[in-house]
Amino acid sequence: MLRYLPFLLIIALTIYAFIDCLNTPEDEVKHLPKAVWVLIILLFSIVGPVVWLFAGKKRVAGVGGGRPRAGRGRWVAPDDNPEFLDSLREETDKGKDTDKEKDKD
């Protein structure tokens, strides 16, 4: 079983790089068009995926190695999200205003 491990690792690396390449937006791909990268990954089983992972796309260092994508912000928990907290304050203030108006009547 151990003699199959290198082949399984190569297949896993190729599949990972292939899916990563397909999921990467065109504007984040470096040096070559995306279709050429797909061919390199599939034709050169060890070198292609490794080159893709190190040189094929723009990588941004961040928490957990994640990268922000265009049009998407980082997810923030509701209790840490200032916009959400502001909306709660506004709703609370509106509720207080309507209660004051009812008390006046």
C-alpha cells in the first residue's frame, strides 16, 4: 500500500491545482492565460501543479492564508460588525421615539 502513496499524492496535487486554477478569477491569474495554465497542470503532472501553486496566481498573505477577492469583504460576526450594530441602535432609537409619542398622547 505504501508504494502507491507517491502516485496518490501526485494525483491529489494535480486535482487540487486543477480545481484551484478553475476557481481562480481571470484577473488573479499571473503570467499566462487561464486555459494555458490548465493545460500545463494536466500535461506536466508534477511540475505543472507545483509551478501553478507558486507562480500561477496572485496570492495575498492574510489570516489563515486566505485571500480577499474582488467584490467580497471579509466575513465579520454580527456582534463585531459595526454596520449591524448601528442598525440595531437605529431600530432601538425608533422604538423609543414611538414609545415617547404614545406616552404623550
